Amino acid sequence: MLKNEMDAEEALQDAFLKAYNSLNSFRQEAKFSTWFYKITYNTALTVLASKKRKIEKEMSSIEDHFDLSEHDSKIYSESNNANEYLLKMVDKLPIRHALVIILFYIDNMSLNDISLVLGISLVNTKVILHRSRNSLRELLLKHNYQEELI
Amino acid sequence: MKKLTNDLMNGYIDNELNQSEIDLVNKIITENPDQLKQLKAHQFVDQGLKKLDVDKAPSNLTQIVMEKISNSISVKNQKPYFLYGVLSVFGIGILSSIIYLALLIPSDKTESLHSRPLFDKVSLFFGNVSSSMNMVFESSNVITIGLALTFVLIIGFLFMLSYQKQVVEKLNSFGH
């Protein structure tokens, strides 16, 4: 999300500290992990905003289109196989799309929990996941990577 | 010829389709190799994403976080000694003034103070303090000293505000 290891570490430390200081405000309406993810997400957004990056562009509505093809040639030439290519393309997804992918596939969170963390509806979370997959699929097809699967 | 929609493909890999929809998907991919290719690519995305690597947090993260938390607690528990100092000085000053003024009571009234009931003694004491204060404040030197003390008080108050602001900023810097 921050695309910078030092920023990510700083945000993670601050998130732990915020969680520690805000433990009294945790009302057990959601799972602790969801609450903590939300704090981490908001802290990362604060770090992004403080770096004056184009956060508005990144956090735009899911109705906005994103185009991965602009990064395609460079990443394709740099990748040794389909998996590497896929992972690099995930990094080029808009922040919220990449986050949904990461939370869903790496952290095994349910779509409902992801929607709570990101503060968006369940339907929108699902739409984001599907759109991300669809876009990645089109790129794989373009390079005939699907043959490596089965 | 029917095509696989995005919804069908996403539903297929998420196991959200009912039997008739699964049959439909199977029929389409059997009849149309291009659609099979599409579905394979979709499955590849799903399986590839499951292999995403997790960036490990640095090994000393726990230590760093605990240090930050400890610092935050020590800042929170830090007493405003400057404020206490200023308040103590002025408190002692005011108490000393009252005691001094009480000692200025004229001797004939002091004698009667010992022989009267407690209520009268108290009334007499505060009456004496009041009259002594009037006497004292008639002097221009006392007014000058009072003004100087007020000035010092205001400066002390400004220092106190500045100190408090610094503490709040420090706390906020840990929180963000």
C-alpha cells in the first residue's frame, strides 16, 4: 500500500501504538483483528497523506477505471514466469484493489471483514475483488500464461 | 454460442454457483475452447494470488514498538512540575501575605482576641485582615509590587501553556 518498506514499518509501529492507546475504545462489536486492521489501514492512509501523494487519485471510487496495460510491457519483460508477473501486476493495482486482494488471499479474511476494514459495502468489496481478478485474467490471456496452469 | 460471463467465472472459482449454473459452465467450456482458456486464466489468477508472499515484519519490531509504548507512557505520566512550582510559589506568597497581615493587628485588639469566644475571634481576625489590607493597599509601593507579581503570574501562566502544548504535541506525535 505504501510501496516503501520504511514507511510501512513506521505505519505498522504507529498502528500498534494507536491500538495500545485505544484499547479502551475497543467495544468487541467486531473481531479484534478487524479492529486492528482498520487502525493499520487508517494509519497507512495518514502516512500516505502526510507524504502528500496523490491519495485522492488512489482512493477514488470503485467506479473509476484503472488501466494495468500501461505497466504491462515493462513488467512482462522483467518477469521470469507467470507467477512473478502476476505478483508484480498486483502491486500496480489501485491501493484499495490491491488491499482487497492481499486481505482476501494472504490474510484469508472474509469479504465481510474486509468491507469493515476498508469502510465500504460488502457489495463494493466483492466488485473490487472481481474486477481485479478480471483485469489480471485479461493480462494473463494476452501473454498466454494460462497454459502454465493445467 | 454462449460465453462465460465474469460473474459466472468468479462464482465458479468461489464455489458460489448452484448445480444448474455449474452445469452451464461445464457445457460452455466443453463446447468452446476459447471459453475454457478464459476459465483457465481465471483459475490461474486465483491460484497465483494464493501464492502471494507475505512481507515479514522486521525481527526487532516488537522491541521497537515496546520502546515506543514505554516512551508514550512515561510522557503521559510525566508530572507538570513547572505548573506545580508556579502554583506553589504563588500559594506560599498568598499564605505568607495573609499571615503577615494578621500579625499587623493592633495590640489592644490582640489582647481582646484571647478573651472572646471563637466566633468573635474569627470575625475579629478577618476584620483585622481586611482593615490591614486596606491599609497596605493604600501604599503605592504595595501596588507596584502587586503589579509586578501579576506580571510574573501572567508570564508563568504563558510558560505553563507553552509547556502543556509541548506535552500534547509529543503525545500526538506518538499517536499518529
